[in-house]
Amino acid sequence: MSDLNRAEIARSQLIYDASRKSVGVAYLLLIFLGGFGAHRFYLGSTGSAVAMLLLNFVGWMTVWMGVGLVVLGFAWLWLFVDLFLLPGIARRYNMRLANDLTGGIPATI
């Protein structure tokens, strides 16, 4: 293995270590800022994070009509389900990152 190849592998490893996402941080974001979809923004699921943010916003804006309680119920149910989905979402993000950094070489779990 050439020195250039080793340097490239080391560089990819350093970038991966600096960019990978932590499940612990994602859980903290879910617990404290879950209604804003912060945990999903953190894990790169921007579309579902925006949907979660809008769902909570609409729910709180319409809570006085009673409809908001139903909307917030769905949002809170989604947050509860995310408690169980979070490790898999983080793993998929990290595997995709590793795949991108290795130039498409499939990684094994």
C-alpha cells in the first residue's frame, strides 16, 4: 500500500470521525427540542424535520379551536415512535457518510 493511499484512507477516517452523528446527541435533541424536529435536522432528514416542525406549529396555533389537540396528538405520537427509530436513522446516516467517503465501496454492518 502506497503512502498516498494510506494518507487518503487516514484523511477519510478523520473526516468520518468529525462528521458522524451521535445517537446520544440525537436523543438529547429529541427530548429537549423534539417538537422543532431538531433531532431529524441533526440526522439529515430535513424533509421530515420540516414536516414535524410545521405539524407542531399548526397544532399550537389551532389548539384554542380544539383541532390543535388532535394535530399535537399526532405530533407527540410521532415523537414517541422516533424514540425507537432514532438509532436506525443515525446508523443509516453514518453508513451513507462512510459510503460517500470511501468512493462507493459498500460497507458491511
